[in-house]
Amino acid sequence: MKANKIHVSLLIIVFFFFLWSLIKPAHYPIWILEVAPSVIVLICVFFLYKKLRFTTLTYCIIAMLTIMTFIGGHYTYDDVPLFDWLQNHYDLSRNHYDRFGHFMKGLLAIVIREILLIKTPLHIGKWVQYIAISITLAIAALYEIIEWIAGKIAKRETKDFVGAQGDMWDAQWDMSLTLLGSFIALLLLTSWHNKWIEKIRDN
């Protein structure tokens, strides 16, 4: 019951961030491209809640990553105010919100790991870690491909959507940071995650 209340609270918080993001974003077409994948994920999680119950840790990760997407969609990833301030204050070469976001997407490795443990015959061990990292990196690569395709279809400069900010290696940076984030997430959270997994299995 307590867990359900936390999940509902997370949903409400995410919904309010969605409404905020929807109101006067910097560029509506860019907002749709950035926010749509997260909205689809949220809809799937919502309608599968009773059939596919995750740990509270995973719901927190999904909520956080979704909120970050809504923030990036509202301002565009290369113009998030806090990271604009950091760029100016520390004389950085770019707004690093996009890079920070891709690093945090490494947390998806925990979500993937959980799905593997509760929906496949795989057991806790090195193979689950390896597969979780591989799928997370594949998702990161797929997103870069989708960005490229969207730019080709739109037949326009895509710097606002892609967030490359003039860096020809931006896609490689994004995928590498997601990979690094997934390693760190699994290193720091695996033991804690195992305890959460045991709780949902006991229920």
C-alpha cells in the first residue's frame, strides 16, 4: 500500500512537469520530438501497471528521466537555463545539459536489468549485467539514429533537436556517456536493486 502511494505521487509529479513543459515551450515541433518518446513510455507503464509491476527504484528512475526529458523539451537541450549559467560562469564551450542527460540515461540499465530478472529465466549474475549494458547502449544508439532520420525528414537544420551545438562527434559523445552511466549505475546500485527485486518477488 505504501509503495502504491509513492507510485501515485511520482505519477502526479511527472504529470505536473508535463503540463509545465507543454506551456509555451521554446519550439513546439522540437518539444513534440523530444517529449513524445517519454510520453509513450509513461502510457505503457501506466496501462501495464497491474500486469508488470516494477520496484519503486525503477519507477523513480523512469520518473526522473522523464522529467529531465520534459525540461529539455521545454527549453531545448542546448538552452536549459541552469546549464547556460554554468556555461557562462565556468567559460565552458557548450551547454552540457544534453551530455548530462545522456549520462543519466545510463540508469536505464537498472530498468532493463529488472525486466530481465522478472520476465526471463535469467538469474542475478554477470550475464544479466552484460545484457543490461548492451541493451542500454543499443537504445542510446537507436535514439541517435532516430535523431538523424528526423533531421533528414524535416529537411532542416536539426541543431535544436539533436543538441549537437556544432560538435561533429556529438552522437559518439552521447552514446559513450550513456555507456559510462550504465557502468556506474550498475556498480553503485546493483546490491540495493537486488534487495528491491527480492521484495517484489516475495509479494
